[in-house]
Amino acid sequence: MKLSLAAKFNIVFLSVFALGFAAASAVTDYLLQQNAREETLQSARVLMQAAIAARSYTSGQVAPLLDMQLKYEFLPQSIPSYAATEHLNHLLKSYPDFSYKEATLNPTNLRDRAADWEADIVNTLRAKPDLKEMVGERGTAIGPALYVARPLQITNAACLRCHSVPDNAPKTMLDIYGRNNGFGWKHMEIIGAQVVSVPMEVPLRRAGVMLRSYMVSMLGIFVFLFIALNLMVHLFVTRRITQMSRLADQVSMGEFSAEELDVRGGDELSVLARSFGRMRTSLASAMKMLEE
């Protein structure tokens, strides 16, 4: 099959564009996905810092004020883990797909018992005590979610007064939570993990919209370039070559009266047109001499 010069040019141009378009789409999608992940991770870390701030405030300012009352009544509000969980639960009412939990293998409050996937995180942190933060993804009903987990370690020996053995715990606490859970903890033991889970749905959706907008823009630029380059090739290359080809056919059949080529310009085709004009003149002179 014979193809014109313009057709060959377009095939090459379309092939290069297709490869470039696919590569740009893959790279852009990867970068946007990474950006969505970083955005989600930043949100998770902000929530983690809010929980840590609530724990610090409770242990430093709330617990001392209630110290005397704790002898007569156990107040969960004085416990940093309880305060942090309640604080985040109120905060996340507006974001029901976000979650914060102080997941514990053997908790005093059973609402803190680690689910299976949280237990895996706690066991990993226990196996790697030097690991200060763990980041990962998990599937949820609304799509992938990113979680950040930090170990809950018994660094304050005073905590063991309530969690070593039931007999050492305040009776007011046993009246609320019983004697079967939250005991046997040891100093410096990792007993659980602070786990913040943030859905990636919104950042991923935003990344998808940005990817489509970018690729549509790329496609628009390509269509413009495709039209512009085809016009340039037609005006400056194929049109002039077609004229020279037609004139060459006429000259080969002895028609020396055909119109002259446009030889203006300094590009290669203009040089070729001038050379062809000289050849035509020489050939016409030679033919006249033979006729004489």
C-alpha cells in the first residue's frame, strides 16, 4: 500500500503521541495517587496529634484536680486514654468514616478491645519495639483507608496500680469494669496501639478528577498541534513537492511552457526548485539545438 508523505508523517506523529500520552497518564496518575496518600496521611497525623494533646492535657491538668475524688468515686474522665477517645469521638461525629481507637489486647474498657486487623498491628509493634509509627492501608466498605498506628507502652509505673492485679486496683474501678479485664500489664510492655484510620475516597476522587482534567487538556493541546503541524507540512512541504512533481511530469513530456515554480525563500525546497528551474532551462535549450 502506497502512503503519501503526509500520511507517513501523521502515522509517526500519532504513534509518538500515543506513547507519550500513555506515559504521561501513567506518571501523572502515580504522582496524584501519591499526593492523595500524603494528603490522607497528613489528616491522620493531625488527628493523632489531637489525641496525644488530649491525653497530655488530661494527665497533666484534669487528673490532679480529681485525685481526691477518685478515692470515693472512679471517674473515667480522669484517664488519658478515655479522655482522648471521647474527645476524638466528638470531633469525628462530623466525619463518620474517620476513626480513632486505642486498640488494646487486654483492655479495661471492652470498647477498646482490638479488632482482628488492629490486633495484627499491635502484635507487629510488640515484635518491633523500636518501631515508633506504623503506616498501612486496609479495605473498608467505602474503599481503601489509610491508618497510622503508634504503640501504647506502659512507661509510667504508676499505671500498674490499676492494671497489675485486681487486688491492687481501686474498688471504685472494679465496681465499674470488674476484675476480669485490663490486668497483668507489665512495665514497658506494649499493650496496644493508638490507631487513626482515614478514608482515601475523597483524595482519590479528587486525584481522578485532576487526572481527567489534565489528560483532556493534553488531548486538546495535541489536537491543536496536530492541525497546526499538518497545515505547516501541507503549506511548506507537500504542496510544493506536488507542484514540482507535476511540473517534472510536464517537462518530461516536452511541455516546457508550464508555469514557473515559486523559488522564493532560502530553505531546501527553494534551493531544489531553483536547481530544477535551471535544469528545465538547460533541457529546453538542448531540445531546441537538437531540433535545429
